[in-house]
Amino acid sequence: MSDKDYKPDFNVYTITGEGRQKYWSKVGAAFAHRDGKKGYNIILSALPLDGKLVLIDFEEDEQRRLEAKEQPKSTKKATAA
């Protein structure tokens, strides 16, 4: 398998805010060691301010992202006050 075809095992996120103001920012990816040893190489493009990282399974995350793109965005109906 070439480096080009090597997909990560996990997407890495940092979360800021709380409740409805919670934002997930993708900051990297995690790859299983190729030599079969247990462990991951984590590549980050940014560092979290609070030091917390969340790893989400790559395949599930990509499927969720594709489904979200396919769904039409709902439009809010204007209400008379």
C-alpha cells in the first residue's frame, strides 16, 4: 500500500464551547503503526487550547460527513411577531 492510499484509522478533533455553542474542529488524524505493533501515530495540524483531543473512527466519521452534505439544509420559516 502506498502512502497515498493509506487512510487514517481516526480523525482527531478538539471541542470548544458547550451545549448548542459546541464546535468540533478537525485538527489531525491517527494512523495505526504499520509494523503491527499496538499504537498510533497522531499527526496534528493544530493544538487544542484545553489539551483535550477526541478520536472518531475514520470510516464512520467520513460516512456521517457525506450524509450531512447530501441532506438539504432546512430553511427557517419567518414568524410574524
